[in-house]
Amino acid sequence: MSDIYVPIDFSDLKSVIPPGEDIIYSTLARGETPIGTTITGSKVKYVKYISHILMTPNGVAYTVPTKKPKKEPPVKRYTPWGEIHGIASAGKLGTGFSISLTLPFKLVREENFETKESFEKRSKEFVAKFRPLIIEKKEEWLRQNRNNPEIKKREIKMAEKVLAKMKSWENKRLAKEAKKK
């Protein structure tokens, strides 16, 4: 499984990937994140941005803007699959994944490297390709951390809840696919 939709060296994001990891997916995604603690009433200030995304069999590398996005470069991060919140297709809203509840990413097309038709096809295949991987890695994370006293119980419960939701969505997707055949 190797899908490179923008060159791996499109940015210097590769520097945060652990040595020896194979890059299996390279794309761009639109991220949205709250910046700072500026809360006016019930509104939080969100920043939308484009990030280069590199995926390995064990995790995802991406960027996040700093608290002063116009003055400082984005921060490069690598998150293991077991800590990814979820992956979904939201119809017309697009396909993507969520590092946490407040850090979603939606796949975007880099028009110099991909046609609209191939992007639409890839977007439809993304969930089928990566949701099983997230399920597998979340199950592994839970096996390793369920009795770990350093991990808070609410983190374990959240991981179990997200895993159940991902499995439910995956079963629905598989049932829908089976009906088509």
C-alpha cells in the first residue's frame, strides 16, 4: 500500500517520522484548529490551514499552526494510529480523519499532481484503506494500556468508545459494499 499524491519531499515533514518507518501515503489536507484560549462568549477562534500529511503503517505526520500563525512557522507532529480519534467520510463535506475532537483534517487535491476524477476516486477509497488500520492499532493500544496506571481511565474509556464507533461504521460500510455486489 503506497499512495503518493504529492511528493514526499513537498515539505520537510519527513523529519518528524521515526527512523525506519515507510511512508505509505502522502497528501494534502485542510486542517482546522482552535488557536490560543481566546474565548469570546461561547465562540472559539479557529484557524483553517493546509497541511502536508505523511502516513506510515504506525502513524501520521502533520503540521499545526502556532498560537501566532502569521509570525511563527507551523509545528510538525507525528501521532501514532492508536491515538488518532477517528476516520470518516462525510459525504459532500469530504473525507478525512481526526487527530482529536478539535483537530480534524479533510483531504484536498493538489491540482499539479492529481485530476479531479482521481481525487474523487481516492477520497472514496480512503476510509476503506485506513479505518481498518485505525481499528487494529486502537485495539493494540488498548491491550497494551488498559492496565497501565499512568494512563487515565477516561482516556481508556474514550478509546473504547471511539473503537466501538469505528467498528460500527466499518461494519455498516462493509454491509453496504456487500449489497452492491
